[in-house]
Amino acid sequence: MSAADFLVASKRCEIQGLTSFLALGELVSAIGALVHALQRERGASNVYLASGGQDYQDRLQVIQKQVDSETGSFHLTLSRANAELGVFPGGARLFSRIASAVHLLTGIAVLRDQVLSRKLALNKVTDAYSQVIQSLLGVVFETADAASDPAITRGLVALFNFMQGKELAGQERAVGSAGFAARQFTADQVSRLQHLVESQERCFEVFAQFADERSLRLWSELGSAAIIPELKGLRALAARGGSLGDESLADRWFRIATERIDAMYDIEQKLQLALKQLCQVQLSEARQLLDCNQLALEELDRQAGPDNTVFLVPVSAADANSSVTEQPPVGRSMMELLQFQARRLQEMGAELDAAKSALEERKVLERAKLILMKHRGLNEDEAYRALRQAAMNQSRRLTDVARSVIEMADILQP
């Protein structure tokens, strides 16, 4: 095989990757819809349990039907995307995430029975729903982590962090619903709510780093919406802890928190649509570039000598170091085509590293939390607070403290 064959193969690999991401974009949208429905069922279940089964039973059943519908759509979309999953980069990790999500979804029926019979504690219910949701969001994370196109990676990083922030808002709604429905907040619930609010802010900060201008504008508009002052007032009321006398607060909290989360879902859907459109544009451009490469190669072939040797045109240092042009050079030399592709991939690699740094930091933080949970018997909130407190005490970045925890754990391994 010649250099030309491998040059064309390189571009075809890029096209195959973009085609896979276009198919997986549909799966990410289906996951978003299912997660949104599960978040609402989790919140309604908390109100139902905290009220002793007096509130939200009818509404809960309606929400559960919506979850069932979205679950069916998820499985259908997964079947359609299955052909692309086999050639997806990082497919082993992606399949593992999908397997976990599919397995946990089968336990929803049992969880619902326990909720309706009130046999499960509030915190256990919240944790059970959250585990299912996190497994679904894990599929989105692996999709972002395996992306090789910088623009698509940036879009996926923004989308994942926004979905994660929305999930933390959903957990806040669930914990707040439980406290307001019971007309009192325990110290653990107050601490949990504080952690959830801070974690949301961290996710939305990363989202803001990678989001497009339109999404940032929509997010800014939500931040100044009329419901936000009321939400902050209820947050302050919950933060005081202790008993509450107003029995209408639970419904008020659930309504306001839901309105905010629904508005987030609108933004999330626009992020997903923008990502699909980006994939389509990138795919179209990659195909056009392949056609241009093939035209250039055909012309080089016509310029070959009698012994099929291409007469290479010397390339100046200025040409070699110039920025990537929109189209590959036609009518010049094979070397220029190869340099064009090399410069393009190098620039893409630099942009890709910057976009994936946020994902790598998340991996480090999650691993450090797991180590603390295992070796110190902490729950997730306590592990995060321990890392954050250590970072404050040492005047270091949270990620740097997390890396130190991981390094120490590796040293202590027998």
C-alpha cells in the first residue's frame, strides 16, 4: 500500500468516528429525556414518603408512566445505535456503562413497590434513584471521554457538566421535598443541601468554560428568572434546620424547584441539538476534505514519471510551518499533503487536550472520593467535604489534593 492509501484511510477513520458520534447523539438525547423523568419520579417519591403516603400518590403514578415511556424510547434508541457502538473508540468502557445502566433500570419496578408500601427509608429511596441516574450519565461521560474531535469534545464536556449540574439540582429537589413535607430538616439534610448547591455551582462553572454563546445566554436568563429569589428564600429556610410550621411549603418547594429543573432541561435539549448539528457539519466537511484529498492524489498520480515516481516539489520552511488551510494543496506534492494532514491533526490534538482536561479532573476527584469512602468509611458527601477542607487548609487546588490522596493510596497498597 502507498502513502496515498494510508492518507485516505486516515480521513475515512475520522469520518467513521463522526458517523458514530452522530448516532450516539440520539442516544444521549434519549438518556437526557429518561434522566429528566427519573429525576421527577425521585422528587415525587420523596414527597409521598415524607407525607406518610398522604400526598402525591396520583401524581406519582402519572410520572411513573412517563418514566416507562422514556425507558422504552431509550431501549429503542440503544438498539438503533448498537451498530455504531462496536466501532466506537473506547467501546469497552462504553459497553460497561451501558450494561450497568440497563441492569439498574430493571430494578425500578421493585423500587416503586417499596416506595408505595413505604418499606424503604427516604435516604435509601433518593440514593437508589440517584444510582440509576448516575449510571445513565456515565454513558454520556464515556461518550465525551472518547471523542476525538475538539469541537465535539467541547460540546460534550459542556453538555455532560450541565446534565450533572441538573442532576444535583434534582437531588436538591428530592432532599428539600423530604424536609419540607416532614416539616423539619435534620442536620444531615441541611449539610446535604449545602453540598448539593456547591456541587451544582462547580458543574455549571465547567459548563460555562466550554458552552457556546447561545447556551450561556439562556443560562444567564434562567439565573435572573423570577423564581430564583423565591428558591433562594426556601433554601435559606431549609438551611436553618429544625421544625417548620407551614404545611404548604412542600408543594411550593417542589413546584419552584421543578420549574427551574424544567427550564434547565430546555437548555439541555438545545445543547443536544447544537451538538447534533455540529456533528453533521463536521461530517460534511470531513467528506468534502476526503474528496479534495482524492482529487489532489489523482492529480499527483497524473504527474508521476514513467516509473510511477511522483516528482516532489520542495517545500519551504515557511510553507511547512504555516497554519492549516481550509483545503489540502492540489497540484503540489505528496509531502505537502502529508504535512497538511499532520499539521491539522496536531492542532486538533492541542485543542482536544484542553477540552479533555475538565474530564480528567473529574476522574481524579471521583477516584479520590472513592478511596476516602473505602478507607475512612465516609459517604460521598463526607468524602468531598474532607477533600475540600484539606484544599482550603493547604491553600491548594481541589484537584491537586485529590491527586495526593490517590498517590498516597498507591503507596500504601500492599
